Amino acid sequence: MNPIIIQVVAIIAIFYFFIILPGQRRVKKEKAFETGLKVGDKIITKAGIHGKIAELSETTVVVETMAGKIKMEKSAISLEMSAKLTEKEKK
């Protein structure tokens, strides 16, 4: 085989394993997090707003904060920050 072909295949494999595959795993994890949300869960949004889920619909949530209720997309909820919040509460 031609060494250039081997190098191209190796670069494509490296690109797949270090860029594409981790992205797919992250998207799958975020999707599972969004479907697992329920009323009463304490969350933190990507904008840093802390609150508790008051209502759920297919794509939106109503978050109860100290200032009142805010309606937002489920995708605006941060998986990482909300997970850290629940870990702190468990301790």
C-alpha cells in the first residue's frame, strides 16, 4: 500500500476518535439528562440561573426562581452544573 494512503486513513481515524465520537457521546448524555428531568428537580441553567422545575412540557420547562417563574427551553439547562448541584445536596 501507498504510505500516503495509510497516513490519510490514520488521520481520519484519529479525527473520528478524538473529535466526532466524544461529541456524539456528549449529545447522547445531554439528551438522556433532558428526558430524565422531572418536576421538583433543582437545576442551574447555562446562564447561571438557579431554580426548581415547576412545570415540564416536551421542549420547554418553567423554572421557579427567587424572583418568580421563568419559561425556557430544556436545552438551556446545564448538565454539568446541575449534576454538581445534586452531588452537593446528596452530601
